Amino acid sequence: MILNLFNRKCNKNHCTCWFDKFKKWDWAECCKKHDAQYINRKYHTKTKWQVDKEFYYCISSKTCKLYGAIMWLGQNLFSWYYWRMYK
């Protein structure tokens, strides 16, 4: 039940439970690619660390290194369930 509520409330954009852009910065494509790599992991040979590192670099290139680190930290703390779910 809680997971269903989470999915209905948070999956309204590409960055789950987070906004996709702010002013001139738009990092939606980074989130979209990151989610696709989580979901289609069986077709890739990458580890969670490698996928998350690519996410950090993508966000940093679209915004700045500080925001990339914030996004990386947030998704790293809360993404373990999804990484294991799509195993």
C-alpha cells in the first residue's frame, strides 16, 4: 500500500520524487537514462556504483558539481530498493 502511494505521488516526471529542472538547468534526460539502466540491468554488465557514477557525471554536466553530488547522494540513499527489485 505504501509503495503504491509512493508510485502514484512520486512518478509524475523522470526524476522520481524530485523536480526535473530548475530555471535554465534541465536534467530530466539524466534521470530518464538512470531509471532505464536500473530497470534494464539484466542487459548491462554495470554495477550499481557504475550506473550511479554515470548519473552523477550527467547531472554535473547539466548543472554543477555540487548539485550533482546532492542528487547522487539522495538517489544513493533511497534507490537500493529499486536496484534490488529489478534484479
